[in-house]
Amino acid sequence: MGKKITIEPVTRIEGHGRVTIHLNDQGVVEQTFFHVDEFRGLERFCEGRPYHEMTQITQRICGICPVSHHLASAKACDAIDRVEPPRPAKLLRELLHMGQMVQSHGMHFFYLAGPDLLLGFDADPAIRNVVGIIKANPELALKAVNLRRYGQQIIERLGGKRVHPNFSVPGGVNTPLSQKDHREIAAELKTMTAVAVEAIGIIKGWLDANRHLAAGFASFPSNYMGLVNKEGCLELYDGDIRIKDSGGNLLAQFRPDNYLAYVAEHVEPWSFLKYPFYRKLGWPGGFYRVGPLGRLNVVDRIGTPMADEEFKYYKSINGGRPVEGSLFYHYARMIELLYCLERIGELLDDPDILSNDVRAYPSARLPGGGVGVIEAPRGTLFHDYSVDENGQLTRVNLIVATGNNNWAMNVAAGMVAKAYVNGNKLTEGMLNRVEAAIRCYDPCLSCATHAIGQMPLDIRLIAADGTLLDRLTR
Amino acid sequence: MDRSLIIGFGNIDRADDGVAWHIVNSLRRRLGEKRLDEDNTGLEELGSHVDSVFLTQLAPELIDTLAGYCRVIFVDAHIDEGMDDLYCSSVPPESAPPVLSHHVTPAMLLALTCALHGRAPAGYLVSVRGYDFDFGRGLSARSRELVEPAACKILQLLEDSSRKGETLSTCTDKSG
């Protein structure tokens, strides 16, 4: 008789997910599904609304990466309005984005990934958490809190609010950067950069000490996607979309507004979240990975001095070919953190950053449409709008970063379940490894509700006839 | 000084998920304070005997704020049929292993405060049953009915805990 283990739901504020592990009669894992159950109704909700409201509406999809939605939406609205924001406005949008990246990457590494890495996958759950890290290294924990605060304060200084900023508008931004805010962001930059360097040391040390585990843990070939600038360097705000294959060969490079010629979406009946893939390779051969690992696997170099030095080591991990192990996401994420902090320095040093020329005034040609693409912390984020002659939205298509990684997370969870889960004797450590595989991708399954009681962790072992055989909750 | 902080959290664009915003504003009206609009968290106006804020989510950097209060009352929606529609309980500092989310729970926030400051306020949760979490503003009729009782509950809680002489507690076990 086959069995089924269900882990549900695996998220809280970001949405609802479940992992179902199917066992055979011998208790060996046969198949694993990572389901996303929540129906994302935002696209339909937005239809009929004025397009210029989208910069405020879409960021409320999520309390975790609202800035990414805010900026992707602003870029889509720029396209509808056929307006090019002044250079200072682009710099300020990028600075806002860097604040978001710093807080998100810092939070993920120290709060979500850190407990597994620093305390061990099998450590007692009572101590395998951020408080356990504080006990083990209070100085490091305080630095982590300050790093997140620094990123959030950049958002707050520019956007007026820490979570849902009111900053970007079609054609630019609504406020220039003040001298005072410029000075205060710059004042802490050196300290925060040192924290990023320390974090890189931690993850490199861990990967070195756990070389065998890192090489095999949810490691698989895939295609990769990310934005690059004209020099082929890492780009998080703008640029071309580049796709490479598992051997590091260029498959495509294109302007984001052409994305539908290159990206299609596959649907599975057991998940509401779709599975994007590279159209020319078809499904499932065209599935790709995005986010820190995806981005570092497509760029030629990073583009800032310290991160470029680190990137040399990253490239050496797999002999210059794309790095495949999911745990290397953590390393790639910290290289990006370093890049973002260096980039903040570059932006602050740019004389245009203090300019008052922050908005161009558009002249929309309606009906029409626009596409805005940005690299969110979790990966490539697409906003695509069509509007009628009144400026009301007739179609909204969002491909979120977590959607782009949807199939990869499924593969990762399946590989780890096969390697570690023994259906005859389920342990918390086994479950934690499956979660850890998904956690590498830092998923955000959608949508900004977080009621008390919404998020028990529930693992069920169910026989093929529906009998509940075992259950773990927390 | 015996100070209290009320932290409502949720998403006002997801119907009942934003019920805490309504509760916090009801409380502020009763305390003779200015209503929080959607662009104002209240974090810039701290310093009263009873402070109240509304946030989209709890975040680790709140620990420095929490460390200055004797008690903190978290206000949120809940979806647990097993809990009273208007639910009130104490919240001890408690750490839990990370799952996937960047969200921080009230118990975890108190545990972080304990771990980094060696002391933490007494924690309470006042939670109202939510029924509608769809996109859109406004509350379901059943959640709306609970807003004023929840504000009364918070006032009662403040009075009771103040009478007890609750003070900022020192954490003996930093793990919470």
C-alpha cells in the first residue's frame, strides 16, 4: 500500500503551500509535489482600474518585497506613457531597490538560512532558530538586525514608508533625495559592507566544510535567467533578459518587452502557480532558475570591485560552468548583498543622485500597453499591462519571481525527499531538509495575509486508502 | 515609567486581515488620540503612556522599540475556528525554527527582544476572527462587530496589567 506525506502549509504571510511526498509500499519516496494552493486573484482584481494606480496597488501583493512590485509596475506605466524617466529618477529608483535587496537578502541569510547552516539541519528545533544564533553569536545577530534596518531605512527615507513606499510614479519619482538622507545613508555604508563580507566568509566556510553535502543537495542541471546590462554585468533594475543553458551557453538575450516570444507558462492541475519555461526548448526541458543563483549563472561579471573578486571564486566552483547546487543560492545571495552595498556607494557618489530633475511628464497614447521587468530579490519579476482608450486596465499579467522558480523548487524538494526521507520513520530533521531545499529559493508564494492560526506546519503520512498513518505538526 | 505599546498588524487591502487597523483606531479615539491614516504607522509619534501603531508586518528591528515598554499588546486577525471570535491571551517569548517566511511572530519578536536586550515587555495577543481575506478594503459584517469589543478588551487589559504593577521583565533564559 502506498503512502503520502503532506507538509502543509509551508508559508505564512506570503501565501499557502504544501509539500506532498508519495511513498511506495516499502516506504521509499516515489514522487514529491510542491503545491501552491492560493489562487492569486490580483490580476483579475486590477482589471478595470486606472493603470496609474498600479504602482500602489501591486506592491500590496506582498509585505515582503513590495518595492519590487512597485518598481516593476512603475516601469510598465512608463512604457504605457511612452516616457523615459530622467537619469536622476532612475538612480533613485535603483537606490530604493538596493534598500529592498539589502533588507531581504540579509533577512533571509541570517534568519531563515542561518539556523540550518550555523546550528545544523538536525539540531533541536527549540534552538535551531534565530534566537539560537543569538545565543551562539550575539554580536553577529545584532549586525544582522542592523543590516536589515539599514535596508529598510533606505526605503523609508525615499518612499516615506518602510513597507509600501509611495515613491515611483510614471515618468520618474515624486521626491528628490535630500542632502540629509544622502549623508545618513552614506554614513553607515562601510559598516554594512563589512557585515556582508563577514556573511560571505560564513557561507564560504560552511560550504567548504560541507563540500560533499553542498555538491549533492538538490543539485541538478537547468537553464538560468537574469537581467544583464550592456557589458554583460549583473543588473537588478534594468537591462536585457539573458537565458543560458546548463552548460553556460547563451540561449537568448532580449529586451524585456519581448518576453512573450521567449517565455511560456505550463499549467499543472495540482498547483495554482504556473510553471514558466523557455519557449524554444518546450516543456519541461525549458524550465529555468532565477534569483541569485540564476543571475550569477548568466552574467559575465558582477560589475563592482569587491563582488567581482568574490565572483571569481564562485565561477571556479564548477569550473566556469553554471553552479547547480541549491545550497549555493545562499552564497550567490551574499555576493549580491555585497554588490548591492557597493552599488549604493556608487549611486551616492553620482552627482545626479541629488538632482531635482526627477520626473518627466508623460503623454500616454491610449489604448496601449507596457511591460516592466525587474530583478526582485527572489528573481525576475514581470508586470505586463494592457489599457483601453480610457486608461483602464483590460489585461494584467504578472509572472512573479517565485513562479519562475516553481518547477525548480519542485525538483529540489523531490531530490531531497528521495535522499533523506524514510517514510517508515519520519523525523523532524528529514522534514527540515525538504523545507531547506525550498528555502534556498526564498519563495514568496503570494499574498500578504497573515492571520493568526493560518500557518501551522502539518506533515501527514497517509496510506493510499486515505488512512492517516503519521502526523507531525509545529 | 509604566508604558504600554499596542501593535496592530495586517493588510488593510485584504479585507478582514486589516481588522487590527480598525481596532487600533477605535482605541486611539477612546484615548483621545488622532486616528492613524493608511500612510502613518504611528511609529514616529511614540512617547506616550500608551502608544499604538499599525504595521503591515512585524519585523526584527522592532526589538529596540519593544525594549522600552512594560507591556506590548499585539492585535491581529485569526482564522482558527477553535479560538474564541474575540480571543485574548498572554504571549510568552518563544522562538521557533524558520520555515520559509520572512514574517516574524509576536512570540518570536519577544524572544528576539529577550535575547538581545536581556529583558522584554509582557506580551499579550488580542485577536479577532476574520472571515474574508479577499482583495479589497472594508470588513466583513461579523469581523466589524468585533472591533469595538476588541478595543474595550485592550483597555481592560491595560487597566488590569497596570493594577498588577507589571514591570519590564528580565529574561532569565535568553532562548526565551
